[in-house]
Amino acid sequence: MNKKKLMLMSRLVIFCLVISCFMPWINFAKASQLTLVSDTMSRLKSSTLANHTIQFTSPSGVDAGETITIIFPAGFNLGSVDYTDIDLKDDEVNMTLAASPSGSTVGVGITATTITFTNGTSTIAASSVIKINIGTNATFGVTGDAQIINPSVVGTQVVRFAGSFGDTATLALVILDDDQVVVSATVAANLTFSIAPMATSTLLGGTNSATTDSVVAASTTTLPFGEQTVNQGVVLGQAVTVTSNGVNGYQVTVQQNQDLVSGSNNIDDFVGTNAAPQQWEAIYNPTSTVPSVDTGWFGYTTSDTSLSGGSARFGTGVNAADSWAGFSQSNTPYEIVYKDSVAIEAETTNVGFKLEANAYQPAGNYAGMILTYICTGLF
């Protein structure tokens, strides 16, 4: 009986050894949660073409031959998007893309709702920041000419990140019936974002402006500056309020499509920039005598005293330095709010807009400007 048991046990051991030869090695692969994951879309409106700017930090990195997969939910339509419509950056260094990997070139495979990056022989180091542009915002090599079409159904959409590189994450996007009004907001994932008129009693622009400017009421969707008095600035303000559960805060920017125009005449942007705002009343006024050349100015300011990098460039308190900036370039977003803290609940920032013209600004009804707010969550 004991011999039979020993024989059975021996056969069992031999069987297990044979089976193990045909089993793949179990790969206890690197696997972590991606951090600082965000996707800023150029449009949130349903059934609308949109660029995507995706960014995340990979704790594990990407070895040669490994894949990164971005899986969009059903409803998103990648259409004719191919590798020429995509930029992939490793710590701001562009990587060469093609339809399939070769050497250091990264292969890009696209199906109806999935984009798969297959690494070539290069290595992306752990903790690298990976940035992916999809659409006409892809400019490395050739400029992209195809964009992703948003779903026709409004609501929250969840994007998944996977692949053999091991790191994973999910990201929420919101699709709206419409994302633009005269002054509009593009809201990012899991954010509540609102625009409201600012009380005319609220000081924006510092004590210098307070003595000479006329502060009038804005609305949620319009900035009615009205009829101008020569050499008297007019200030309108809006309060932007954000609630976010993003673990790394959020950013709000504003951009203009064009200057205010009346026929061939225009009102120029204020001389200060977002990087280096300038005092308006204390130092500068539109003093040119050449019509439509610095005879009128339009600019903006913010009550946020800690923009990216901890900068208080627009002043402290309620803009005690009377600091303003102009829209140096049209269709370019400029930062007006930045927070890097966790779980913001209904935080309000005041944003001021100012217009001033001297006696040489040609008469007319000036219009044509649309301001767009963009709010991006950092998850």
C-alpha cells in the first residue's frame, strides 16, 4: 500500500514538473496608478470636433516594446485620426511616431475608440511626464488635420488608461449640449464652474483705478461697456466660482477671439502682459494721437494672488498694485486662476475687464469680441 502511495506521489510530482514547462512565466509586473492625469479638450459640445491634450505622470515608466493604451468610451469617434494627428512627448521631448514601431520610433495603432502606443527600443524613465496632443494641436513633424468627434449623448464620460507598461488610471470628461455663450466656459472633468456678475462695489484694479474709473454692472453672458467718456476707464467684473474634487487643484484661463472693432478701426490690447502685468492709471494711459493705434485699450486683471509657481504678479490684496494685462495674442489662453490644493468647495475669484479711450479713438459701435473661459481639473 505504501509503495502505491509513493508511486502515485512520484507521478504527481512528475506531472506538475512537466506541466510547469508549458506554463508561461508569471510576470509580477510593475503596476502603479498614474498621477496628475488630465485631458483638456478644445470643445465639450456634443457631436463636435475637439482636440485633446492629455497629460499624466507614469510612476513605472515604459520599457522597450511595452504599450500604452487609451480607451475612449463608446460614442467618441476617432474617425480618420492617425499617427500624423498625434504628438507624444516624454518630459517635453517629442518622440517620433509611425504606424508601427521601428528602432526608437513609437508605433501608433488606432481602432474605433482605442489608441495604442507601442514603444520601440527607447525607454521612458519612471516618473516621466507624458503629454499627448491629439488633433490639430499636434504640430511635431506635420500638423494634424483630423480631430476626435465628441459623443452625441451629454453627460460624464470615463476614459481608461492601460497597456503592458503596467500603470493604470481613469479620467472623467463631461459632454455638454453647448459650451459657449458670448462669455463662455469650457468645463473639465468632475468640476462645477459658474460665471456671475461681480458686485459694482467690489474694488478691482487697486486704489489708483478706484479714483478715476467708472465701475458698471456686467452680466453672466455680456460685458456692456456702453458709451465711453474720454480718458475715463470703465471696469466690469465677473466672479468665477469653482468646486473641484481633483487631488491637485485646477486652473482657469480666459482668451479672446479678436479685438473690439468698428469697421476698419479697433481698440488695442493693454500694454501689460500676463507674465508681466503693468499699472494702468499710475503709469500708463492711452496717449497716442494716431487713430486706432494705442488710442484705446482693453485689458483684464484677477484677484488671485497666487497663480502658477506661487506668483502674485497681478498684485496682493485686491490688486493693490493696479496691475492689468492685455490679450497679447488672440485665441491664446491666459491664466487668471490657479489652485494646487485638494477638494476646493465653491471658491470664487473676481476677474475684471477694463476699457479706456482717448479723444483720438474713432467714434463707432465696437463689437466682435468673444471671451472664452477654460477650466481644467488636475486629477
